[in-house]
Amino acid sequence: MNYKKLSIVIMPTLLLSLFAMVPINRSYNKKEPWMSKVNDNVRLVDLSIPGTHDSGATHSIFDVAGKCQDTTIRQQLNMGTRFFDLRLVLNNDEFEIIHGPVDQNLKFKKVLKELTSFVKENPSEFLIISIKEESSSVNSSRSFEEVLLENLKSYEEVISFSNELPQTVKEARGKIHILSRYNLSFGYPSYYGWSDDTTFVLDDLYVQDNYCIDDVEEKKQDIISTINVSNNLNNNYLVINFTSCYLDNAFPPSYAGTAARDINPWFISYIKEHKHDKLGIIVSDFMSEELSEVIYRRNY
């Protein structure tokens, strides 16, 4: 037998098989912008919008604590996410994305470039970004607002600095709207009155963010109750419904992924089984294409 010729045939096949076993990040292809199908006159409070909790948190300690997403900002945009929860720290006069003590190796400038380029490419869409100071400034000579304003003004053609949120889809299109969880002079003010680990009303917002829970079934009921608020005929609140959470006092310790593995598939099934007219803004850990799509399709 000619082993040399045989190896020429077998080796490429073997190498291809080995490469096929190597895990790679999925590339989310750009889809048709879903907001283009929504009527201009639809009120913002009547929409169903996919959102991500700790949108830039893709890194963790020992692959457990700190990680809330396994997709990039661009991938989240492409799968239909339109609400982004951004947690910042000002480090040496530059913003970085962090989650608690975990550095996410991601600059805010890069995130901002992704968000603004998407809106420019897709003027039928709009985004809402929640901005929060996650940790006190480090080695910085300038204020949080001063640096943030400088960053944002580079893209002022697509950034709304209004203290009010738009009322209709027509008013919202082609812009990035700011929900301010820091005491800024611009953006929708939600710094004072934003309550921790509870459900609350803040001016025009109705927020469910019960994140420290005893069991997942408890959280599911919180999510359902908040959807019912969104579907109330007399509702004029912009409803923000966090599906993200972790189990308190669990052993072994529970983190975002533990609860999401249960809640996300349950929620997909729940939405399909219950034909609600609207869901509000759904803010989730480990957003997927399937979860995002089942949320925004409620708008049709």
C-alpha cells in the first residue's frame, strides 16, 4: 500500500474535521430593520422592544460572575435589540464598560460608534440607551458629564439630548434617546427615584427590576404581572420589564446565566402561547435571535 498517497488523501479530511470541532462565535447577519414595518403613529408606550441588561458585559470571573451577554453590541443590534443598558466607569478621563468589579475590556467610544453607525445606516430605527455610572471615577481630572457630553457631541446628528422621550415612532426614528441613570443635565432624568431591586413608578416609567430572588418561579410571576400592566388599556407608562436576575443564597452560587437558562426558553414559549398586544421594553440577559424576534414580532 502506498502510505504516502493515502496520507495525502486522509490528512486534509482530518484537518477539516478538526477545524469543524473548534467552537467559533456565530456571525449574526444583518436583518431587515424591524421598526420599518411599524406605523409612524404608534405610541412608544405601545411597542414591544427587545433590550439587553448589562449590554457590554461579555466577560466574567471564572466564566461565572459578571457575564450577562454572549454577543457583541453589533450582533445585538443585528438580532433586533433596540434598548441598551450601559454601565460606565471614567478611568483616566476615558469611559470603559464594566459590570460591578469586572472590567469588560470594552471602550464606550467603540460602543458609541457601533450604535451611531447602525442608526445612520438604518434611519427607520431608533435606540434607547440607559447610562449609569457603575463605579466612581479613577484618576480622572474631568467630570462624568463633561467627558460624556464630549463623546456624544461627536455624533450629535443622531443623538437626542432632550429631557423627554419621544411620544411616537415617527418622533423617535433615526435617533438615539438617552435614559439617564446619572445626574445629567440632558437625557430623560431617571437618576433620582430609580429604586434598587424592586418594582416602581418613576414619572412616566413603570420599571420591574426585581433581580435578587428566592426562586425563578417568583421572577416569572414578576415578568407576567408587568406584561399585564403594559397591556392595561389605561396604561400610559413606558414599561421596562427586566427578565434578568440571580438566585439569592443559592449553593453553588447563582449568577446571571443560571437564571437565564431557565427564564429565556420559558419566556419564548410564554409569548408564543399568550397573544399579548404589547410587551413594553423587555430587558434580558443572554439575548438571542429567537428571543429578540419573538418580542419584536408582537408589533405586527
